[in-house]
Amino acid sequence: MRIAVFQVEGLTVRGEVVGEEAVGLGRRWPLSQVKLLAPVRPTKIVCLGRNYAAHARELGNDLPERPLLFFKPPSAVIGPGEAIVLPPSPRVDYEGELAVVIGRRCRNVRPDQASQVILGYTCLNDVTDREAQGWEGNWVRAKGFDTSCPIGPWIVTPDELSFPLTVETYVNGELRQRGSTDELLFPIPEVIAEISSVMTLEEGDVIATGTPAGVGPLHPGDTVEVRISGIGSLKNPVKGG
């Protein structure tokens, strides 16, 4: 199943995408006639830093001994086609990632139970103010500014996917990142166990699993696209603030 939220005929509908149609409220519309929104509105987005060895190396960082966690606020979320608005910074980077969407409230989940709390998977762009990240230890400004968390285009349920998944990022149609989820330093069940040992995960919360090597800057006028095999494409224009 591809779970989607979309606008059509003045309505906001939570439904699904079947083939080239958006389905909800007992009706069907051609996908081309609806506006896809962010498929989830989480209470929190928990992100993994340096979860691909090659990405850690490209930024000159050591590999973490435990999952390195940080937050993005819900206010950072935008959907497919919405503009990423760059903050006043000399460098703001794209970071394409696989995101896990939690399906029910949970705490202290064992790795062997993790599949029971996953609603599905989607694409996420962890847009990052690299200058702010350099001077601010907790990364609040670097990772939390408005529009810094595109999510979409929909949530694909686990039964529809076959791992490993390929994660790619394109800027203006040019491939910039390519990685595989079998390169994750900390696999998804271990990550869910670690996070849920510290905090309660709520239904709809999002875990961003980290970005492959190849991060780079965005500029006004760019179009950035995150593609994940089996899921689809998340595309956003970029404009200056």
C-alpha cells in the first residue's frame, strides 16, 4: 500500500495511491489532478548522524560508537513540490535519506520487535545549514529551520518493499548521491530499539536513517530530488530566503 495525503476539489484527503490514481473517500482521481502533501505530520523527527561510513569520512568525522541522534521539529516538514527556502548561509546542503514512519505508540522496543511498530517508509531530505552546523554543537539552527525537512511522496508499507533499498539524490537532474541501505552502520531494528529506550515514539513519528556520501550545496533555482527504489521520488524546488 502507498499511503498518501493529498488535496483535491478543496478537500484534504488521507487515502492511498493505486497505480496512477489517488483513492480516498470512496472516490478516485487521476494522480496528475491532485496535490500531494507531506504524508505524515510527526510529533518529532529523530535523525541519525554519520550512519553511512563514507559520508562520515567525507566530512572528516569519526564513526559513532552508538547511533548519533538529533531532532528536526515538526515545523520543518514540507511535502512534495513545496519550496525549500534557504536561510542566509554560504552553504546549505541536501542530504537524501530513507525515513521510517512509526505506526503505533511504543517504548522499549527490542530489535526483534521493531517490524511490529513500523507503518512504512518514505523519502526524506535532511536539508542542512552547513555553516551553522560548524559552530553550533546541538545543530538546532543547522537542522531545524523552516522547510528543512521535505518528506514524501507517500508512505510505502513494508510488505511492498524488498531490502536493501537504493537511495539517490539528484540536483537539476544530475546524480549527486547513491547509496544502499545495506551500508547503514546501525540497522533500522537497532536504531528503533535505541531511540525507544530513551523516549516514547508516537504514531506518525519519523526516523531519518542517515545519508550516503555525496552531500553538496543547494542554490536558488535548483530542483533537488530524492529517489528511493521501491518508494518513489521526492522533488522540491529551491529558492532564496
